[in-house]
Amino acid sequence: MGKGDKGQSVGWGQKSNQPKDIVRINYLIEKS
């Protein structure tokens, strides 16, 4: 964390954040 982490999380986190959130929501729905 720190070295180039900002650049990665900007272009990388946004792309992988949406699918991750969807998977997390689906997981919570299935669990409950």
C-alpha cells in the first residue's frame, strides 16, 4: 500500500468494485 496504490485503486478499484459489490450483495441475499 502506498507505492502506486492510488493509481491502481483509481482505474483498478472502480472496475473491480462493481462486480465485487454485486457478488457481495448476491451472497448476502442467498445467505439470508
